[in-house]
Amino acid sequence: MRFTFAEEAPVVRRNPMLTLARRAFDFVVIGAVLYAAVETVVFLRGLVG
């Protein structure tokens, strides 16, 4: 079952460079979050050990 809006907006063709930049930005953000998670685990292990 797929959820659809009653009035779907027409698909707007985006600039490929903008899409690529957005994807790169998302990867940078995800990488930063993962790095912060690893740093947090290392810090907590240092407190315990």
C-alpha cells in the first residue's frame, strides 16, 4: 500500500549539480555524526577503564 497525496505536486527537474552537492553534504553530515558516535564510545570507555 502506497501513501499518496490527493493533489500531487508536479515533479520539478532539479539541477544535477545541486542534487550532487546535496548528496555530498548529506554524506559529510552522516560522517560527522558517525565520527561523533565513535568519539563518544571511546570517551566513555576511557571513563570506565
